[in-house]
Amino acid sequence: MFMRLVTSIALVFTLLFQNAGVLPAKHADDIALKAVLVSDIHADADPTRDRTNLMREVFAAIGRTQNDADTLVMSGDLTNSGDLREYINLENSLNLYCRIYDRVPEMGNHDSWHHSDDPDYAKAQTYFRQFCLWNGINTDKVYFTKQVNGIPFIVTGVEDCDFKNPYHSEEQLAWLEKELNAAVEGATPVFIICHKPVEDLCDSSARMAEILKNAAQKAKAPIVYVSGHLHEIGENTFSREGMLVYLNLPSMLYTDDGGLGFTAEIREHSLTLTGMNFLTSTPLEDYTYIIEY
């Protein structure tokens, strides 16, 4: 009870003063958008655990070296079990250390409360939407579209507590299809944030693949499907089919050293995706991809 009170008071403080004294850096003029992309944070409820300390260390490193980014994308599994205290711990860490105040969060399978002894999806959804509200996103669903510098980020969300079968309703998939088809008409890159890779979406896999491939046939700029869930970096990290790009992010915390993610930079007629070790501020060898269009 005492720890919950402390973290709640800290949240109020960071929400009130999160922008105080922080001037974001400006990236080069030829960059239309720079985004930091991370996944599988799995924030813990206990702000004193080693995992929380590592989370703060990674966010501090991002704050020092990437604070010219326009937005921070978090591709699902923000928390370990969808607990409100975990969201509070995450928000406090972001506000105190990260220094990127535009954020695009997504609800993954862990955020759906599947680790709870008594799963309550309605409560999990409420907590996720509250986290969105803290970050300037007012949504009545777990899926939404956010524009950053004119670039669409289409965010999907898990709609059930079932860990093995991440449920995306036909309503959500129809919404996604409509949003994506409208977005590709803009001739700018489009980001789709969906925690699980297409092949791991179970009942939604075939429908998702159909939506993506149909839109890619009309796209004049890359459609980037950003996922996570697998935690590792390797042969499944990047693939491309014409204008359709698949980027599977490693876990921010659950790799050997921690601190892994990507940056995305959009310039005129090109998109650069760069794998990063944020803790050392170094690009990952063999994980830089330049897509020209």
C-alpha cells in the first residue's frame, strides 16, 4: 500500500512537471520525421527491482542521445501484466528520463491482464486507455490512428485476455483496412503498430495479410508493419515485399544486454531503419535498412 501511494504521488509530480527545463533537440532539416521504436518493455510494478533500474537506464540513454526524435513508439507489452502500478512506474520513468514527450503506445498480450489470477479485460483496457490519456491520446478503444509530422501511425490493440490467441475483432480489422487504404493515398510512409507478427495473429493472420498486401499494391511509399513479441534480434527482424516492410523489434529489456531498438528516419523519398543499442548509443552491425521510394 505504501509503495502504491509513493508511485502514485510520483506520477502526479511527473505529469505536472514533465516538460519543465527540457528543450528537445532539433534533428537535421532534411529529416521529415525521426521516431524511436521499442517493444516489450514489460514494466514491473516494483520501482526498486533490477528490471526497473534497467528500464530507467535505457530511457535515460535514449533521453541523452535521441531527444531529437519526434516520437517514441512502444510496440506492445508495455507492462508485464496490465497492472495499473506497472503503468504508473512506466509513465514515471518515461517522464523523468526519456525526454521524448510525444509517444505512440500499443496494447500487447501482456497488457491484456493475462498474468492475473482473475483476468479482467475491461479493467485492462481501462488502464491502457488511461496510460494513453496521460500521453495525450484520448481514445475510447484500444486501437487508434495518430499523426506525427503528417505521418500516420495506425495502432492496433489486443481485445481479449487470451494469451495464446490475441483477438482482433472484425470491427477492428475493418477499421484498419479503411484507415490504411486512406493513408496510402497520401504517398508518405505509413506505420502499422501491431505487437505480434502477422503469422502469430492466429485467427486474424489471414485477414491481416490480406489487408496489408491489398494496400501495398496501391502504395507509393513504404507501409511499415512494426511488431515485437519475439524479443530477439536476428533473421526474423526485417523482411520486405515491395512497398510492404516488416520490422520485428527486439525486446528493450529481455535481450542479453538490454537496450535494443530501432530508429526510423524519413527523408525525401527514403526511409532509413537503424538497429540501435541505446545503452551504448551505437548502431547494430548488419541492421540498417534503407528503403527508397
